[in-house]
Amino acid sequence: MNHSSNEQEAETMEPLRYLSKVEVAAMETELLRDYRFGQQQLIEIWGHACAIAITKAFPLSSMGRKQPTVLVVCGPEQNGSIGLVCARHLRIFEYEPTIYYPKRSAHSPHQDFTVQCEKMDIPFLSYLPTEVQLINDAYNIVIDAILGPESDPANVKEPYAGILVTLKQVKIPIVSIDVPSGWNVDETNQDGISPDVLISLTAPKKCASSFSGKHFLAGRFLPYDIQKKYDLNLPDYPGTECLIEL
């Protein structure tokens, strides 16, 4: 709710809360079990909001190359599916996404998102070039949708360990979805990918508290009772926007 006076705003402004890994899992469980959100519904909300954030951080007019090419690297879990939805919406917004999705999930919702991208003629790479310059030359930005909050950064298996090594060397901007791949959700000192843009979903995670790049909070749908329960102190979104830059 927007307040009409500065005095009212001052009274209600509390520090934005950054969530732990345990809190993230508990909140999502409540959304699915108690509030009857569907997993596919949440992924669609988040993926759409991520695409909107990317259009704000990298408008079509700002793309340095002739074609607005975007590489979307997707992992096997929920973050990967959010990346697929993001790619589909970017295609609708007239970007040219290409997807690298080395281990496709067997779960039905994830397969649905894959088919939707294929039906929109979004190309899928069969491999990720290890020669970093090929990536730098072919794309304007990379979207990191590899490892989400549920992942263990101390136990990253192939092919994702090798993918992280490659992406750490790229010179073009990286956009990470929710948690930069290789980061520990609960810690601020990190050894993973160093993104230029971070899109936090629903509420920011503890690892993002020291992030110094462009930071968006996306997914304006959280029921008020959950916001209150976790003391999130979310900022006021402008107008009808589904995201806000922090």
C-alpha cells in the first residue's frame, strides 16, 4: 500500500529482510500446501517477472550487437524451469534467446515448459562452448538459471561444475535468477558466478545482502499474511509493476 505522507512512510519503513535457506523452503511449502498455489503457476509468475527485469536492465535499444541474442543456461531443478519461462517471454518481447539445458527434468511441468519453448522456435544448444570467446561473440548477455536456493554449492556435479568454470570467464554481462550459481544461500562471501544483475524472487536471500550490482526483486504476488509472518518488510512496488529495483 502506498502512503500519502512522508511521516506515514517513515513509520512503516523497516529494513528489508533477507531469508535463509530454511525459510525459503518453508515459505514455498506454505504457498503450495496452505495457499494452494501450483508449482507450475509459481514458475510462470517468476519466469515472467524475470523477463520483465531483463528488459529493464538491458532494453532492446541498448544491445550492442545487431541481433538481441541472449544465452539462457538452465539447470535441472526449479531454477532451470524458471529460465525456460523467462526465455519464452523474452522471445515474445522480441529478444532472441538460445537455451542450453544439458539435463532435462523428467517432471511433467518442466517438460511442458520445454515444449513451449520448442514450439516457439527457440533454439537449444547441444553443448556449451568451452572457448569463452565464442560465447562473448555470439551473445549480448547470459542468464544464469542453473542452481537455485535448494542446491549445495559444495557439491556441484558435472556438467554444472564445468559450466560454472566457463561462465566465470565470460566478459559479457551475466544475469542470475534468485541465487547466483555456486553461492551459498546463507553466506555473503562467495566463490561462484559474479553476476552483473541479480533477480531475487519473492524475497531476497541472505547471500544477496552484500550484492553490489543491479538488484531486482521480482514476483509481486505474496499473500500479506506470509509477508507478515516472515517479517519481510517488502518495499512498495510502483504502480502495477511486478518488480522493483532495490
